[in-house]
Amino acid sequence: MIFGVDYYPEHWDESEWENQARLMREGGFNTVRMGEFAWKLFEKEEGKLDFSFLDKAIDVLSKEGIKVILGTPTAAPPKWLVNKYDVLQRDKYGRKKGWGARRECCANNPDYIAKSEIIVTEMIKHYKDNPNVIAWQIDNEFGCHASTRCYCEHCRKKFGEWLEEKYGSIDNLNEKWGNVFWSLEYDSFDDIILPAYNSCEGAYGDLWSHNPALDLEFRRFSSDSWVKYQKLQIDILRKYTSAPITHNLMGHFSDIDAYDLSRDLDFVSWDNYPDNQWGDSEYEYVSMAHENMRGAKNKNFVVMEEQSGPAGWDILGSTPRPGQLRLWTYQAAAHGGEGIVYFRFRTALFGMEQYWYGVTDHDGVPRRRYYELKRTGEELQRLEKYIIGAENKYDALIVKSYDNSWGHDIKRHAAGYNYENHLYSFYKANADLNITTAVSKGGYDKYKAVYMIAYNIVNDAETAELREYVKNGGTLVLTFRSGTRDEYNRVRPLALPGVFKEMAGIEAVEFDAPRRNVSVCGGVNGTARIWCDIIEPDTAETICAYGSEYYKGKAAVTVNRYGKGRVYYIGCDLDDGAMREIVSVISKSAGIETIDAPKGVEIINRDGYKIVLNHNENAVCTGVRGRSLISGAEFDGTLEGYGAEFVVPCGP
Ligand code: GLA
Ligand code: ZN
């Protein structure tokens, strides 16, 4: 399996390369990912291509048996390129983005596209027969540094063309978008505007006012623009090589549709930094990010950048505790990671990321982190058959929808509402009950429970598919702000919850965005604060009701028998404890086993064995006993702080 490091030979004197490669080999690292920011070194002047430095580096690495994943360098355009061509993005105020970091070019800019084609073509022609190059990474982290949406004239024109292809006639677009509102009808596709600065912005706090149809389509278009830009590079590589092609995505990042972006890739890879300058992540949040990346293609993935030291740009985050790098490695494996590359082998002496520590420090001397990874690598090679191609036994699915992510961001419903957090609250509750939970879309029949959280923008085909799933015995979980919009982001002329009303067997006759605690009691007890649907059950039963406000006694959460299955409707947000209670009720009725383990213990189900992770600093008794697949010895259930085990359980 791929057990590697991200490496930047261009940051080190050539005289150091051999020693670094030797240390890599001795540490058990068999792969490096490199090249993705070295455009200027490859093309010092326009059209003068020279890959000799990379040739030498690959050569040095290959002498130590280390293979290479090459990145195309298009995330970091050289200065000559931006001097000569106007390739930089425009922000929503029309300002040109400054050069000096990376990822500043526009995906629809013809010059950037042309220059990208040249560098990628030259690179693949040069390396197509090099046996040490085992895979390709396209570019680096599309969308990072808030670069998904550009407001330049190229984008505006392309957007018009994109819309013309979709809507056919401008009258159709005007009608679908409701452009009669405020006299916004266009006369032709040339008139199309971008949702940039307008008279409403700034007038009302951070309210950002454009027609929600325009805004949603622009987000779809911008996402598509990067998918297309990526495809252009993939097509070039494909002409010359059959080596697998990937891109390093960003876990929870939602500006670009990860289903679309990964469709053209052979495998998904992604970059995982649990604890950094911007804060420490809850372990469930990291697990969900892994699942999101596995679910993007419904296929195992590689972690292309895994945190390997304290990390930050100007201030540092916490230092990974002894055992934590190993734990994070197993956490990735537990969610479908079948290769891992640590960022970065040696910490940079210069540049923006002097404080983004790697496997070794500035002096390059192996210390605790290096030796921990070395041991981890040795274990992993033994566990390979439990990692490559391994599949979890998923009981539940959380449906991640990019349309809905964007739609909820455009119209946020209530102070404090956030779709991504809403999804996460359900993932976390499932994870805390140790339910093996996927994050993806479609294929509902594989799961005992399907969570369609705030599924607001929904089309008829999706509704029909869900109906079938429930009729055949599935358990569907719906929440407030579902079923009320069509694919053009228009509100449907229906009572709440819109297209799901019949399935849910209820009507939400009123709602409240209370901004104060509202108690919820009955089968589940807790507090809502952001949103309360006031529910009149029709065929549904009430699980719990509100305990305060003018709607005291009205239903808050219901369940409806529908065909052979059940539809739960959760009309309000709930605190963590109440979330666990409701997910536990749902799981019981759906025949999903929950495991009550100590806090911070994560248990993942596989055929014949379990992966058990202890995210706590202290040892705990996990309750899972059996034989360890790592050591072969008996496992009595006790995991040391930050410990991890693959366990074949004995007995019940
Ligand atoms: C991202 C990038 C890397 C590096 C790291 C650390 O994941 O892909 O190039 O910048 O973050 O900041
Ligand atoms: Zn642009």
C-alpha cells in the first residue's frame, strides 16, 4: 500500500536529497507526492521547459526504492505568466486578486487554460515512460483560499453560455427564475449578470441579496468550471498514460461538488489536518470528513496529505500527542483510506509554511514523530489485506447534497442555522452510538436508515426513489426545512414539509425560529433553539412535543408507517444528548445495533472484525474483546490512550 510523504526537493540543496531519501526508506516510506508547486522551475521562461531538477530527484528517490506521485503544477502560476496574461480572478467587487500566494487563476480564463495545457502536455510527454511515476495528481486543492467562484468577464460570458445550453431560451430562464420580481427579466443570454456586488450588499449586515435562482446556478456553474478544468488536464494525461489519476480534495469542503469532481478521477485523495492553527477537530468530525471523501466516489481513497506535526501558518496548533499519528492513520483506514501520505517529510525553512511541521523538523533529524510513523508503517504492511479494498458494514447513510449545501447558504432560514453543522449533528450522534455510517448519496437500499437532512431542494425523481425505498421497508429520516424547493430554487406552492408531507404523515402548520431555548419532551427530552416546526400529525404518531412557548404540547418529532417502512420527521434542532436519544430510537426501530462504549471510543464494523479506536488521552475499557489482527495476541478490551486495534471479537 501507499505509505508515503509529501516532498519538496526544490526546497533543499541537492546535496541533501540522498540523505533525505535514505531516511525516507529507513522510515518505511515507499512513495512521495511532489512537483505540484514547481511550475516556475519547470518553465523558467515562457515556452522553455526543463524537467531536469525533477528527473534528478526522481532518480535519487528511485535508488532507495521510492515511487513518485507527480502533481501537475497549475495551482501556482509563475510571475511571467501573470505579467504577460490577465489570468487572475476577480472578486465580487471586480477587484483583481493579488499574486503572491497560489490558486489565484480563473478556471475559465483562456490564457490560463492554454498555459496549463502546455505545461501538463510537456510534463506527461516527459514522464510517460518513467516506471517510477506511479500516479498523477491534478493541480492542488481546487477551491482552496476561497477560489471557487470568480467574477471576471470570462466567467460571466461562460456562465451565459452554460445557462443557454441548460435553459434553451431566455424566456424560459426568466420564467424559471421568476425574473419578473423587481423587473429582472433579461433580453438575451448576453445580459446575464453574476451575483456580484449590488445595491443590497452591506445595507443589511451580511445579507447578500440576489435572486436565489441566479445564485444557485452560479454556484453550480462555478463548481462545473473546475470539474471541466480538471477534465481538460485528465484528458491530456490520458492520451499518454494509463497510470491512475487523482486530485487532493478537502474533506468537508463544499464549494465544489465532490461527486462531480471525483467522477473523472481514478481514485479520490484528500488532505487531512485534524488539529491546526484554526482549532482542534472532534474525532467524529474527522471521521465524517473521511466518509464524505469515501462517499464521493463510493470507493476507498488515499489520504494525500496527513498531518504529521504541529501545524499552522502564523500560530501553531497543538502538537500531535504520542500515539496520535498512529491513531489518525488507523482512523483513515477505518473509513476507507487505503493509502496514506504524510505532509511533509521535512519542515520548510522558508515561505508561508515555516510552521507547518512535518515528519521531521527544520533540521531534518528523525525524532518521535518519525519513529512513530515508522512503527505504524510496519504494522500497516502486515494489515494490508484488511485495508486494501476493505469495506465497512454500513448501517446508516447521511445524504450529502451540494445543491442543498449551496441553497441553505444562500437562504439561511434562521440565525445560527448551518446545513453542514446540521448534517454533522446527525453523523456525530450516529458515531457516538458506534453505528457505522456512510456519507454519500443514492443507493438507499443498501442501508437500514437513510438521513435526508434539510433536503430542501429536491426533484421529482429523488422523491419517487425515496418513496420506493420506504415502501420496501426502509427507514427515512427527514428534518425541518425539507421538501419545499424545486431544482430552480423556487419555493413550491405546498404546505410544509412540501413534497414529503404525505410520506411523513404530518403537516407543519406553523414554525418558529425562536433564538431562545425551547424544551422538548416525551420520547426524547432536550432543547431546541434554532428552529421549531409546529406539527399537526395526520397519520403519524408523535414521539415528542414542545414543552414551552405558545406551541407547548404540539408535536416536534413524529414517525409515520409508510408501506413496509417508516418515515421519521424531526421538526427542530436538538442538543447533543437529545440527538443521541432520537438516533437511538430510530436505530432500534430500523434494526441497527448500537454500542454503548465510553466517550471517545470509536468502533467500526467490518465483516468478521471490528476496528476499535481510542481518541482519549487515557486508557479505557472499550468493551470489545477478542483477538488482535495487529499482534495476533488476545485483546482484553483495554486500549491505551490514543490506541487502535483491529479485533476479531469473541462471543457476544
Ligand atoms: C494544504 C495544501 C498543502 C499545504 C497544506 C498545509 O493541504 O495542499 O500544499 O499548504 O495545506 O497548509
Ligand atoms: Zn473568472
